[in-house]
Amino acid sequence: MSTRASIYHHPIHPMLIVFPLGLWIFAFVCYAIYLLSEVPVWRVVSLYAMGGGIVGAALAAVPGVIDFLALGQSRVQNFALSHMISNIIGLTIFLIAFALAVFSPDRVLVPFVLGIFGLLAIGIGGWLGGALVYEHGVGVECRPPQEAPELQEVQKVP
């Protein structure tokens, strides 16, 4: 089932999700280093990474919603809805953690604990997203056999 949000037959949503995922993991690690070392720069780096992850998630959501709306009423759309809800929960948790870290800097442990739950939520969302692709073929464009490149036998070099 091909996707409407694509560039040269490559779906955009999976290209963009790596940014919030990577930035939120990095933010969590930086915040853990800050809690262990009490070096303020790690908290600042964590906040920038968390904020970048929030922006990246919002950008990744746009082609995700386009793909979701193109599914139509089906069991797959219900599965995709679970994927979307899990990731929205993760985004909301990181938004709250970011706001608390910025506006209540005396609560140093709360953003860290929220980060654990945020990573858990996006982990579940990522697993569901993987299932959408690998089990249900969402975003996969199948070509007829005559268009597929032929396999060539690899020749051994003496």
C-alpha cells in the first residue's frame, strides 16, 4: 500500500521520525549526565535536544496524518490510530517535561522521570509503526515482477 506523502516513491514519515527519536534519547542521556554530574551545560544541551525533538515530532506528524487519512476505514487504520495515539502521548509527555524543565528548574528529577515514560510511549508507537510497515505493508509500494530488477549472480574474482 503506497503512501501519498512521498518523494520519488520514498515515504516521508519514516525519514522524519528518526530526528525526534534520536533527539529525545540524546536529551534523556544528557539529562541523566546532568543529574549525575551537576554540570549545568548538560541540562542546557538536554533542553535543546528535547525542544528539537518536539519540533521534529510535529514535522514528522504531518506526513503521518496524510498517510493515516489515506488508509480509509479498515483494521489497519485502527492499528495506525493506536500508533498515532501512542506517539501523541509521548510528544505530550516530552512537552510537559520540557515546560517543567524550563519553568520549574527546581524540580530536577521530574523531567527525567517523565523522559522515561515519554521514551516508553514512543517505543510502543515505534513498534506499532514497524508493524504497520512490515506486517500490513503500509507505505510499501509493490512493483509487478516485470518491473523489478533482475537478480544477477555474483561472480567470484580469482
